[in-house]
Amino acid sequence: MDHPLIDLINARIAKAEAEGAFDNLPGAGQRLPDCDDPENAVLTRILRDNGAVPQAVALSRELSALRDALRETADRDQRRRLIQDMSLLETKLEIARKSR
């Protein structure tokens, strides 16, 4: 079954095309980039454009930040909390890597 507004959509596209709205678009006439996963290409592009990364990468970055903080602090209580947080993150990272 067609979308109930398909005729209106097609009319607006045809009008925009007639007015030249699609002329001189960036990338016009160029080959489309290769796609490894055409079924999820739009989702993959949206995730990439918004900085989404796999869980293991995000956890690794967070762990690196905690290690940097640990190197910079001398407070024993803060160091203990950082080490606990690092231990938890290392466990999460290992689980994320195994689930791949």
C-alpha cells in the first residue's frame, strides 16, 4: 500500500526538480562511495557523522582518561577511586571485546 501522501510528495519533488532545486548539488555526477553493508548504509552514516563508536572503543577511551587522571593525582583517596573505576572499566572492556 502506498503512503497516503505519495501524490503530494511526488508533486513537490517534480516542482522542485522543474525549478532547478537539484541542479549543481555537491557531488553531482560523481560515483557513490562503496558500501559494505547496503541494508544499513543510512544508519551507519548517521552513527559515523554523529561520532558514535563501538562500545569497546568508547570504553578504551574512558579507561585512557582514567589512567591519565591517575598519573596526575597524588591524593590517596582519589587514586583509590580511580583504580576501582579502572578495574570496573577493564572488566566491561573485556566483556565488550568477547561479545564481538
